[in-house]
Amino acid sequence: YQIVAAVFHKGYVPSADKPKVSPPLNDIALLKIKPIGARATGKRIMLPDEVPGYAKAGPPVLIRVLGWGYTRVRQPGQAGILSGGKPLAYATALQMGDLKFIDTQKCGTIPYYTGVTAGHVCAETPPPEVATRGSTNTFSCRGDSGGPVVRRVGQWWVQVGVVSWAYGCGITAKGPGVRPNQKNPSVFVNVASQTGWIARARAGFRENAVTPIP
């Protein structure tokens, strides 16, 4: 596929670590693409406002994240090279894993996550008995950003998030009220809160240009 136009959210606010750690806001962009050869086949992922009765489905238990990012634990601010010179390599095959949905208010009580808003979706490593391949540590990381986060609703796969941020990747959470061995959550853009912007973005594409859309 070839990218022919791009738009990004004019209200984007990057993540911060001073005066306190906070995730980015409106961390979303949209690309217009066209096939170079044959079109891909298969059912497309739906947006929340395209699925009848989506609001009645309620919050998910598990959501699925896909990406090509780092697959090893990464500390906050850590470079792509570990001490000793070993690289944190990107995945060579598309990775996917299930994460446990966390209520936004509960997520905001975890240290370093007080900046989480209704515009975000939080998810953490699920119990091993329901985790992907029995994993005890599932997370999104650098290189996954911008990738899809989906859930199943009836016959549809629905995109509920866009990979955005975490305080470290797969590190153990610390602070009062944190469960033993609890991992820091991954934070995603809440696509349901951005469906109005997505409609404006689709209407705002300009060929061969990158355009900010409020």
C-alpha cells in the first residue's frame, strides 16, 4: 500500500515527565492509503459507532493488542540498548496478545497514571490461565505505537484503542494499593471517544499532504 495523505489531531499533547508523569492526549492520526497491487482480502475491523448495539455490549474483559515492537521488559526512559550492549530488538513477526481491561478511574490510582482520562483505555497482564500462551507479562512497548487494539463484539472485531503509552514496558508497578507482582498497565487512545474526530479527519484529507484536524 502507498500513503497518499495523512491527518493528525491538532489537539495532540505529548506525554510528560515533569512536573509529573502523564500520558499523551489526542495521540491519534489517520492515513489514507491506496493499494499498489492486489487489494487485501478479509473482513475489516469495525469502529465502535459502526456496530449496532455496541454501547450495550458494556466494557470488555479482555482486549487484544497487535504490534511489531519490543518484546522484552523496558524500564522508563531506557534506550534501545541494554547494559552490556544487547539490543532490545523489534519483533520480526507480528505479535498479538490479550490484555485485561482496567476501569479508567482504577487505572488513574496507580502511581504515574494519575493523568489517565476518559480519552484513554487501560489494560494490564491478565491471569496466566487466560493470558496468551500462559504469559505472566503481556504488554505493549516501543515500536507498537499506533497499532490497533481490538475486542470481539458478536460477529465483529471492533477497534477500541490505538497503542499510545505506558510507564515502562512490562515493569512491576510500585506504590500503595498495588497488588504483588502487578505490572504497569498499557495505555491506549480510546477510539470510541474519537469517532467524531475520525469523521472530520476523513473529510479533511488533502492529497500528498499532512494536515492538522481539530
